Amino acid sequence: MSQSKMDDMSIYQKPKVPCVEGLQLHHVLCDDPPALDIQNQGMGIMAVNNMFNVHNTALALVGSCHLQRLRSYSLRFMSLMTQRLDGESGLRPPSILEAQAADKQLWQIIHDLVLDQGFSLDNALHEVTHLRSDMASLLQPRAKAVSKGAAPSSMPFNPSSKGKGKSKNKSGKSLQKGGKSDSQGRPTWVTETVINNQKI
């Protein structure tokens, strides 16, 4: 986070009282680094984008890699995270915590490329951003949770109408037995015919 963000947090947070019991020397000399509480609720896309900007600027200022490579990574990450999906598809974009887990795994891949395979940080970022499919697979749409709704009601069976030559559809019109189709367009069976002036 930025220094201004840390100052804002220190204003609204109460100072912690150290616990003397079991306190070691390195806990006295070194303070815990400030951290943001990342949650699905209360954190939007703008907050994630701001964290990317602070992170990219910090790495570029210390000379780790070029700022353009970092911004290219964050832009593709944000585009996959915020992709628009059709409501009828039953899919949703990844949540904030799922995106955080994906970012951790992607930086683990970048770490392995730099240390194990001798990539520079610029080339490793380019590899993960444009050449590999890890980012797209880790940020792919997820299935929505299906809410338990009421089951559709079915029409009750009326045994008194069995065997009669006429039935009624939903619009109230009567259908002759042995007609070509019912109100829903489904074919019906022919149950009687006339041969030599005799009904069979």
C-alpha cells in the first residue's frame, strides 16, 4: 500500500498494546508490515486496480523491471477479472479472493521462471501475460451457485376425464379425440377409423 493509505489506516485503528509474555527480541525491534484486509465484500474493482498501480510503481522505481511490462500484466488481469457474461449462461467472473489466489499463483510461476530457468523479470512477465494460458485458466468464469427455488407445479390428474372423446386445453377449447395435434403442437394418436361404413 502507499504511505498515505498507511497513514489513513493508522488514524482510524487503535494502537496495539504489546503482550509481554512470550515476547521475543525480533518482535520488539521489528514492526509487523502493514497489510490490507482483502475480502469479497466491501472491496471493489477500483481498490484492486489501485493496489496494482502501487505495486507496479514500486517495482519500477527499484529497477526490477520496466513499468510497461507490469502494466500489461495488470491490464490483462483486470480484463479477465471483469469480463461481462450473459446472465443466462449461469456463469460469473471470479471473486476478489479467487482473483487474489490467482495472482499469487501467477507470481509463483514468474518466480520459478526467474530463479530456475534464468528469465529476467521483464521476460517472465511477458511470458505469463502473453504466451502462456495460466492467467486465462486461473481467471476463467465460475459456475453460479444455484438457489433453491420452488419446484414447478404440475397439473393434477383427473381420472374422470379418462376415456372421453373430448378434452380441453388451457385456452378452454375442446379437442376431438383422434385430432391431428393438441394445443402445444404435439401429435396425438388416431384411435378410431371408418372402414366399409363401420367404425373400428
